[in-house]
Amino acid sequence: MARQVQPVPSSQKALLLEMKGLQEEPVEGFRVTLVDEGDLYNWEVAIFGPPNTFYEGGYFKARLKFPIDYPYSPPAFRFLTKMWHPNIYENGEVCISILHPPVDDPQSGELPSERWNPTQNVRRTILLSVISLLNEPNTFSPANVDASVMYRKWKDSKGRDREYTDIIRKQVHATKADAERDGVKVPTTLAEYCVKTKVPAPDEGSDLFYDDYYDDDDEMDEEEEDEDCFHDQDDSGNEES
């Protein structure tokens, strides 16, 4: 009797297409690969710290784990690299609305529109939301209360209280060993970091951790501004819980 061939889950087809697209046309600042070539549901993500920010030179590793019913349910995103951040738990799990299941939960303080829906994907939503999360923490319902308090002190002091950013710099330095071990050259210039898209830099109201963001004596000249590049921001990535 012939063995019945099991149908391939639609999630496998969707993930295969997404992975192929990301490898053929990478998102700047990210490197995405499979943990195991035979498993489409577990991805390894490397995030490079954007130049001219406190994350510059950083090599942050994470895992994306997809459910069998993707894209109807969201994947789980967890950092393997130690991260000190208001919206990242001690175990590395990221607390961000876009990765929460699409259920109506009034107790969460999140609108259904802020949560995951099947139109989202890795490129357009997850990766850009994570990089936005790093640069613009949400301190209203933090996953790491101590980091949230420290970040607020940094922001309220106009950068004079450097305890928060000093920890980030130490973590960035600690990632150099991982990069060397993995044979990865971390981009440290905008030309290396940017793959293709160039959009205007954030205005002065942004919370991006620029090295001299609060230093009035050091200003970026016109030529440097023209060379700058940042991700297209997605509003869905700015509401975490």
C-alpha cells in the first residue's frame, strides 16, 4: 500500500518565501539564517548596532521561533545576547505589542490593532519593530523595571546621568568576542550598515541614543546628514507592554 503524502503546512511555504526574500534582499542592520537547515520554524537573527548610536559596533544575537499556524499567530522573539533594556525580560524575551496574539484583552491596555495580525511579516514588522524598540523604549509598562528607571534618569537628565548608556556600552563591547567567534564583521560606518534604503534622519524630538545627542558643541555637518540612513518606522512597533 502506497504511503500517503502529508500536505506541506501553509506556514512552511510562507516562511520559505520570507527567508528567501530576506537572503536575496537583506534588511539593513540584520542577518537572518536558519538555526537548522531542516527546520523552517527556528531562525537565528543577528542585529548590528546602528552607527552613531550607543549600540554602534554591537552584535546582538536572537532567536525567532514560529508557530505551526504562522502567520495567523505571531512568532516569539528572544535575545540570546544579554540585553539591559526596559522592554526585554531577564531571559531575553521581548515584550512588544506586535508580537502578542491577536486577542481582545482590555486588561493589557493594548488595542487589538496594536497586536499581531496575519498581514504582518518578519521584514516589514518584526525586524523594524525590534530596532525601534531598542532605540525608543516604552517605560509605561516595562519588562525590566530597573532598566526603565535608569533610562528615565538618562532622559530626564538630558544625558548627564550615564548609568544606563554605560551599561549598554559595556554590553556592546562584550559582543565583540561573539562576532570574532562567528567570523562576522560588524558594520561600524553608515556605508557598511545601510543596504539600500535611505530616508531622512529623525528630528530633534527622537529618543535615538546618539553619542552626542545632548551635546550642543558637536553637530553633524550637512554632508554627514545626507549620508545617514534609518529604518522606515512602523507605528505598531512603538507600543509595548
